[in-house]
Amino acid sequence: MSGQTFILHEPKHRDFAKHCIDKAPEKAVVTIREATRNNEQNARMWAMLSDVSRAKPEGRQWTTEVWKAAFMHSLGHQCQFGDGLDGSGPFPVGFRTSRLNVRAMADLITVIAEYGDRLGVVWSEPEGAYQ
């Protein structure tokens, strides 16, 4: 029974997971975590980041990656910096949305939407297209 993953959609899934825990060998390790962001959220985030990047709000001519880092930073996610290979200075690393849970990803999308709405970004997808 090694390497089991359970998604707890219904009570029967919880019951089966509990059964597996009861049958697990001594010193087995169990990890419970929230589900990570889904594909629809990821697609919506990248569409929104592209829209913001094209709009150049406040004169910022940033790539989608830089916008992602800025929005993640605004939510308090920590960033590390690496030194550029060509002496061009530090660059941000480590803002991985693939590690966000569904709720944190929803918060990120909300922050992007609020910023873009406030600055007149025209969204390429209709509101609620991925919800």
C-alpha cells in the first residue's frame, strides 16, 4: 500500500483513507495537504498576466513572469534572488504558482483582477470564464 494518494471528494473516500491508515505498517508516513491549483486557474492566471503585460499599466513594460512575481510578492510570498551571469544584476527566482493551493491561487487571481480593473486592463476572457 505504499505511495497511495487520496482525493477526499466524498465520505466514502475519507473512509477508505482511514482504512488504509489503520492497515499501514509501523512508522508509515502520512501527509495531508490542500489540493494544488487546478489547470483552469493556471490558464486564467496566464491569460490575465498576458492582458496586464500588454496593457502596460502605469507605464510598466514587464514580462508576464515579472508581473507574476510582483503579484505573488504583493500577497506576501517570499522571493529569492540569483546573480545574473552577465553582470546584469540580481533576478527573482522561486515564485512557483504550481505549489499554490486552490485558495491561494484564487487569491492571486483576485489580486490580478483588482489591479487590472483599477487600471483599465481589458481582459481577453469574459469574467467567470474559468470558474
